[in-house]
Amino acid sequence: MGQALPKPGLRPFLPADLPVLVDIYEESIAELTGEDYSESQQEAWIARAEDDAFAQRLTQSLTLVATVEGSPVGFIALKDNELIDLFYVHPAAAGQGIGTMLYDAVEKLAGARGAPRLVAEVSDNALPFFQKHGFQPQRRNTMPLGDEWLGTTTMEKRLAPQEDRKLSS
């Protein structure tokens, strides 16, 4: 008989989480995006966590942290109540429902705050996840990262008006 995985938890971001979230960000990019992006693109992408802007993005957004046995394994940052700005799950926890748990929580919070939609700038490897959760591609982009360019897709999901959500609850 298989051993049950510990139940994941969800909590707000704390400043003390920053080093662990940087590790999750770096490991996720390094291990999960190799089929879609070159090593130099991955390195340029990872380098974005090396300045104070990364910490500001986490603290200035509504950032939720997924934990397993108290240790962070993923995070999501919602900026301006509509933009999923950062969304990463550690490779060791990928495929275990952590991303869905994080996404579902952010969608509920955004909807409760009256957001009409959610928007995300999505890497190629994350496209299937967002499509599975009802997002539609809006446009293809190339994002400059130092000397590299990263292909991404802007995706959007319309949220039900708040009155409709109350009726279906």
C-alpha cells in the first residue's frame, strides 16, 4: 500500500521566506523549462531573482506560499488583483496539486475582490497548466532578459461577475 503524501498548506508570504522562494524560483526554471528554453535563456531568467526588484514583487503583491510539513514548496503572487506576476512550484513538488491549490486560492481571492479577469504572462512550459484552468491565449510575446529573449504568451481568464459567484456557491 502506498504512503499518503503530507497534506499541503497555504499561508501568506513572510519576508523570511525570500531565500527559500528564490531557491524555488531558480530550481523550477532550471529543472522544468529545459525543453522550451536554452541554457542561456534559463540563466538570464534566473538572474532576475538576484536584485531587490524580485523581493519587491513578492512584498508588493498578494503572495501566497504553499507548504508541505511547514516548508515552502511553491508560491504565487497576484499584482493589482488581476495579474499573476510570479507562479513557481519546486520541481520535487511538481505534479502533486500544489500549483492547482495556489491558483485556486488566488482565483477565489481575486473574484471576491471583484476582479473581472486574471491575466498571466506564461512561459511555454506552463501553457498546458493555464489552458487546463480556463485561460485563453491573447498574444505571443518576446521578452528581453539581458542579452536573451524569452518567448511567452499573454493569457487571460474571464471571471464570473460576483453576483453569479454568489448564486453558484
